[in-house]
Amino acid sequence: MKTKQSSTDTLTLQGQDIKIERCYLPHADLFFFPENPRIYSLVCADDIEPSQGEIEKKLIKHDHVKQLAQSIEANGGLTDHVLVRSNDLVVLEGNSRLAAYRLLSRKDSVKWGQMKCA
């Protein structure tokens, strides 16, 4: 991952500690994960995989994303990192947070330009 202000940590999955890198990445460089069951159920129709733009457009219309954006703004940022696959920058966990950041960046692209990632 290309990082800014990164640190190494571990994440426990199925009883095993896995090394991860915590960092800040530009949200514009990240990709939604259409195969995520929650994303799939919200945005996919007729078994056709939507484009990244279609996923974003549909997600930011959902109330839970709007509420999440308000919460992120009130807190001054994320409390939890989004989980990003390092080889292709797909967000495996945190697609709603990605959509919320993109919504916030419409107001202030500098303040909301980068997200906490792991």
C-alpha cells in the first residue's frame, strides 16, 4: 500500500495474528467491493455487477450512509479503520464508510480527502 503516516499492527482472524499496516489513503484511490453481501443486496440488480460510480451513487442515497457521514463529521473522522486489500485497494470492510467519506468530501475535499485504512 502507498501510505502516509503508516504503522504496523496485527489483526486477529480465526485465532491467528496477521500483520497489517495502518495508514491514511486518499478515498479516491479506493474501490468498493461489489461482492460484499451487504453491498450486493443494496445495489445489485438482475445479477449484473454495477460500476464503481453506480455503487457510490446508490450507497450515498441510503439513510444509514447519510447518518454515518453525520457521525463521522461530528467525531472529526473515523473511529475504525476500513479494511483494504493491498494489491488492488478494494475495501473489504467499510464500504458504507467509504461512501460516507465521499459524501463528506463534496463539502470539504481537503479535510475529508484521506481515510484511516488497514
